[in-house]
Amino acid sequence: MTRKLRPAVALFALGMMGLGALGIATGDFADEWQPLIAWSAGRTALGYAAAAVMLACGAALLAERSAKWSARILLPWLAVWQVLRLVPLVRQPGTEGNWEVAGEVAVMLAGGLVLLAGIDSMGERVRLGWLSGKRAVRLAQVWFGVWLIPIGLSHFFYAAITYSMVPAWMPWRGAWGPIVGVAHIVAGIAVLCGARIGVLSRVAARCWAGMIFLFVLLVWTPAVAAHPRAAGNWSELITSWAMAAGAAVVAQGFGEAQAMASSEQKSRQ
């Protein structure tokens, strides 16, 4: 992988490892898989297997030699996760929470797609057929941008829950929910409107990633510190981290694609 992509990949790897470690610690699926697997036979075994895949793939991303096969496993794994989260959305499209959770997985999936497209092997990029290079990043751009909008809308649909998560010490506590909701929506629109994966998309993705990392710092880290045995708080913290890291990978991918486009244009001239 390129050197510029490595810091974002390291953050993403930690998020995947965190989700896997949480699954192993609880012996259950991450909250984002619930309640899809509730009826399955061998649920506990499946839960441990899913956690092991996430943990192993995350750890493998940190090593140059194993990053390639890890990304190849992780992308379809996240795609399956995305499909599973779309099932309740199709069944109950009027429930905004289904859109929100599907959007959380979509951010990670977009990061996984950019990651695989940006990994180098002996100087050659991973071949994904028609999805190679800029097309993969473009698809990730659209997928990422579209799903930021319902994530933002959830702050209005679930205003009371959003308000309860704002730290009591913050001024204008009641205003932060709508402000953050609008910020999500504006970021999604900006990503989608970035012409040919331009500067606008990259800046919007970076700002969104920074905002989610702030949530980790201001909301979920204190929650975990106050109630360290509450698995739900750990799940929210780790999921938020993985989302922010996925967005960081996507943002860096925009920059990589823009640089590739510029070099191609110069070579043609």
C-alpha cells in the first residue's frame, strides 16, 4: 500500500480488531449484526467465528506482507455485513434506525473498498477487473456520501437520544444534536458533489472522520470510563472508531485518485 495510506489503514485495522476482540469477549455478535442472527443454530460458534475473522483481518492489515490477503477477505466480509443490514431496511423502510445502522456499515464497506483498491503488490495494484483503480474509489465515494445523509437524519428522528449523549458540561446542549445532524448531511452532499473525486470530497470526508473521532473522545470514552463493564458502551466506542477510520481511508483514497488522475493527464500532454 502507499505510504500516505498507511496511517489511515492502521486506524482502520484497530477498529476491525476492536470489533473482533469485543465479539470474543462477549461471545456474541457485534450490535450491528443484531438481531439478524438471533434465530441461527450454533449462534455462539458463529459469533466467535465472526469475531475471529474481524480480529485476524484487522491484525493482518498492520503487516505489509499480509495486508493484501486481509483486504481481499475483509471487503466481501463487509459486503455480506452490508447486505444483512439492508434486509431489515427493505422490510421496514419507514424505520429510520434501519437506515442509520446500514449507513454505519456502509462507511466501513467504503473504507474496505478503497483499501483493497489502494494496496500494492510488487509494484502493481490489486486487479479488480472493471472495478480497478479510480472506478473503485468512485464507487466508494458515492456509497459513502449517500449513507451519510440518513446517519444525519437520525439525529432529528431520535432527538431525545441524541440530546442525552451530549456531555452535560457543553454549552447550548440542546443545539448540538441538530447542528451535528446537519453536519452529517452537508458532508454527504459535499462528498457526492465533489467533481471527479476532487478536493471538496476529500475535505468533507476528513472533516466527517474528525467529527466521529471527537464523538469517540467526548461521548463514548467517558461512557466506557464510567461503566467499563457495559458491553454496549464498548460497542459504540469501537464502532464509532471503525467508522471514523473507514472515512479516513476513504478520504485518503480520494487524494490518491486525484493524484493518479493528475499524473495521467500530464502524461497525455
